[in-house]
Amino acid sequence: MNARVNRYVLAQTRWDSGLLTPLASVMHRFQAPGQYQGVVLRGTETVALFDLRVDEQSPEAQVNIELEAVCQSRYAQAGGGNRFVVNPRQPTLFYVAGGRGGYAVVVYRSDARRRATEFDSRELKEGDVFTVTPIRRGHYSVANKGSAQGEIQVQKRKGRSIPIQPVLIECTEKGFKPEKATTAFSQPLCYLVKAPSRITIQLEKQPDDEPGPVRRRSTPKKRKAV
């Protein structure tokens, strides 16, 4: 069987917690039992809907919602399979496995008297977790809502084993803790949200021996012929 490679994963050099793409995910715990409706956005356009029921009687297992698959099914009301159940003691994970992504997720409490926003990936709240797994070595800049600044250095992996233990970084009102983090190729970074956040990560510079189109070096000017 031939494995299908997502070419967007290989080319990706930027992540945004409010625009989920491959190699990134957001985790939120819905604590109040009840009925919820999720809206998947690309820009300002609604591209899919899904239903979520938070049930204390549900088996205690994390629920993973793959947004590209949800968009393929489009709308839960039209008979699609976009219906999920989660225990309030367990988190719900939103991620993108296929395609280029670029999705925002908004979840409303649908059985309340007034339609209230429970979760919006464009502004993460305390308790949420944003996870990124860079696969390009190099130096990355990190920003939170345009103010807090941080750095990531992705290095070569030692040995053949894949590092499972994530690097933990807190997002507070005062900034990132720590501000500078070092990780290995394919080792996840988990941003633990302690204050309202929208996190962006950008590859700024990569080693000369790293394959790929990103090179942030100035091109020398050609000398004029005499």
C-alpha cells in the first residue's frame, strides 16, 4: 500500500492557532454537559458544521475532530457524520490531517436560551493547548497577539527514535515562559494557555543543508562590467 504524502506538510513554514493547518492542533475541554454546534470557517466563510454533545455518561476518551474530514462531510443536518460525543472530563482535539487547512473553529452552546460562544480558536482562553510539530530545522520566531515575543530553535534529532515527550511553554499575560525553547526535529511543542492568546510561529532562518525553498539570506549584487 502506498502512503499518501501531504505536500503542504513538507512546504509549511508558518502556523497560526487561529488558522489551523497540518502539524498543528488546538485542545479544549468542554466542561458543561449539553448540546453544542461547531462552525468551521475559512476566512469569513462557513465551510462546515458539526454537532457536539457533552455527556457525563460517555466513555472517558479524548475526542479528535479532523477538520478536513468534517469539511468533506460539510453539514451535520444534511445527514453527514459530523456528530461527536465527549465526556466533560476529557478534552476535544481539533486538527488538520489532509489538505492545506487554514481553518478556524467556533463552538456555540446550542441548547442554551441565548446562543453563547463556548470556544473560538481565534482567541484561545485559559486551559486551552496549542500544539505544533515543526519538521524543518532552523530558527523560528513566535508571537502572541502581536505583543509577546519568543524564539524556537529546531535541531537535529539524536538517534533514530522519535522524541515523544513534548516541550512545554506557558502563554501568560507577561509573555512566554520560557521565551526561548529548543526542540528536536518532529518533537512537539505545547503552548499552555494562561491568558487570552492567538499564537503565530514563523520560520525565519534554516541551515544551509536543510532542503526546501526557505532561505532568508541576501543575494549579493552583481558587479557592473568595466
